[in-house]
Amino acid sequence: MAAIHSIKVLEKCQVSPPAASMEKKSLQLTFFDVMYLYYRCPSRIFFYEFPHPITLFMESIIPNLKNSLSLTLQHFYFLAGNLMWVPPTTEPEIRFVSGDSVSFTIAESTDNFSDLCGDHPRDESQFDPLIPQLPSLFDSNVVPLLALQVTFFPNSGFSIGITSSHVVSDGRSLCHFIRSWATACRLGGDSSACSELLPFYERTVIDDPEGYLKTILLKEMENYTSKMTSNISDDSQPSFEVPTESIVVRATFVVSRVKIDQLKQWILARHGKNENQIVPLSSLRLSAFVVTCAITWVCLIKAGVIVDSPGKEMEHFLFSVDCRDRLRNPPVPATYFGNCVALGFADAKKTDLEGDNAIVVAAKMIADAVKRMEYGVLRDAERWISDLSSRLPEGFVTVTGSPKFGVYEMDFGWGKPKKFEMLRMGEGQISLFDSRDGEGAVEVGLALPKAKMEAFTTFFADYLKLCNS
């Protein structure tokens, strides 16, 4: 039986940039953006401690959040706009006109705030009432790009739920907006502190002569979506995610800096003993990202999360790489607002990821894939979607987020977050962010059916112990 959650909507409103501060603006999509036209809108939620009654919440926090949001939107105005597309007569574009706004919901919940902020397995459905919904291009030709919900937990705290279209921004850009909003709120509505880090919208820095890549990727996305939609009756779904069972639990696994270093040393030691080295020891770059993803990938496979089809020979891992620091001609500013990530693939034999050296193999494959990106981050970009689609039958693991986003630095004036969660993830998807514990630790977020979560937890703990032996 599904859990019953008590939540009461107190107010629904719209927040706009300051009146008459903006004129009509339009933003063309790049080849980075069109890949996400039919992507399910991701949601994020921040939890903050606030042990006070609702009167103080409504009189202090809500006005500050609304005012600072309005001031921040005068710089991030496209988030208040809409994605517009009427195929085949027009190209998709993002458009802002005076009066456009962001949906802002205020609610109250009687759910257990401390439980929601935990790392232990919790019913995923607990989080659903705390995040706003956004329509997709399956619903309309004109769709909003951002929705917000602030939920109060009496005498405990509050949450800020954020749902955004992936078409308008990648994770780095959205965190840029959230950090700017938090800064303006913390400073009592003064957005001048963010003036040196204003979003950069100019699309000419994304080199795509005559729209070559955009045309190819848009067509491939349409073909893929059409194929998936036509198979809806066969329990397929129009997304790149591994289908998730209906009842799942959510858990967070914190990997400390000490454990990360131990994993690196353990992998290097085991790698050095392997006579058939796939990657020379001297060139194996074991970052926190590589080793954390390696252990998570292997444990998901061992826990039976990934599709195990008859005759399956390979396992696949999908990751994204920020291109802002890698595109040189022309250079892309760090404050570029939009999508600017390339897709990377690590592939390994199924039998290799089931053996004693599974984590060593996984780490080598991921490290090698990351290294290949250094020699041309846009190499084979025209095949990103087809390469992704070809791996669907065997299933794959994807990772979203980055410890570099600094989600635990988002202080709106009432302290740093008690907990951050990336929501609406499929079984084969993991989130990877910085940790509230700081000091180089990372948080791995998962949403799995209970039995698979228990199996994953056991394998994960066993491997962490093994690397310390």
C-alpha cells in the first residue's frame, strides 16, 4: 500500500522579474540543448533546518525568498520564459516576454523532517509531494522551464524543491542560478554581489558550422522518441533511463576522503599485479569521480539492478563531461548558461565486472573513457544519441551531478543545507555530489526497489571494507 503523506498547499503564485525591467528575448538552442527536448525534467530538493513556528516562516522566509527570486530572475530571465516548438514548421527556441514568470508554491507538511534528511533508505514517494511538476513537449508546444515549491515542516525546517527543464540548462548552469538566488536572499535582496558572475547567453561561442550537429542530433532524438512512444504499449517509456519498479526506496552513501584514497591505493595495487593490463599503470588516472563511479557501477551490477538479457556480453556506463574548460576555439566562459556537456561511454565485458577484479576493471574503463575525452571532447558528437540508443538493449548505468557543484554551499541566510537530494532518477541512474560532511567526501544517491537496495548496500559495504584490508 502506498504511503499517505499529509501536505497542505498554502499558496500558489507566480514570481516575475521586476516589472518593465526586460524586453522580449529569444534564445536559439544548440546541439547540446536539443538532446534534452524530450528528457524528463529533473528535480532537486534542499532541506534547511528552521525550528520555528509557521508565523515566522510566512512573515520572514517567504517574503525574502520571493523578493530575492524576482531580483535574480532579472539576470536569469530565460528561466521565467517558455520553450516553444511547433514542428515541423519551426525550430525549437526559448522565449521570454515581459510578464513571464515562475510558478512558486508554498506548502506545509507533517512528514518527519529528520527522517527525510537521513541517509538511510526512505520511501521514494515521500519526496513526491515536495517537488513541483512541469509539463513536457508531450503535453504542449509551449512549456515553462522552471517551477519552485517551498514546503514548511512545523518547528523543524523547510525544503526548497526545484524542477527545471534540462533544455534550458545543465547542472552547472542551474547551480549558478541557485547560488545567485541564495546569495541575493542572504544579503537581503542585494543582487549586486552576483554582478561579476552574470550568466553568459551568447550562442556563437558554441561552434557548429551551419548547424550540422544540431540538425543530426535533433533528427536522431525525434527518431528515438518516436520509436519509444510507438512501443508504449510494450511497457517502454520515452526516456534514456532504465525502467524503475513502482515501489522504491532512496538512500545516500557517503564516501569519505579517506575511503576514496584507500580505494585508489587498493585499485593501483591490484592493477599492478595484473599481467594483462588494459591500461598502463603510469597512465591510470584515478580521481574521486573514477573510483566512486567504479565501485557503484560494479555493486549495481552485482545487486541485479541492470538488465541481464539473454546473451548479454557487455556492461555500459554513461557519464557527462563539462566542455566549458575544454572548448578553445572559440573559448566558452565559465558562466555560459545552457547545456555544455559531452557524453562519454565506458564499456566492459560482463564477465570482467563479475570477477574478483571487477572494480579494477571498472576503474580502468572509466578512467580510459575520461582520458579519451581530453583528445577531442566533441569527437563523434554526431553519434552520441545513436551510441546511447545502441546500448539500451543491454542496459547501462548513468551518473548525474558533480561534487564541484557545491550543493551544500547554497546558503539562503538560514545556514547551509541539512540535506540535498537529486530526485526522479531511474534504477540505472546515480547522483554524485559533494557531501555535507565536507573535507573531500562525496555523496552517492540511489533510488532502488527495497530488495535491490539491500543487496547493493551489502556489496558496497563489503568492497569498502576490502579496500582497507
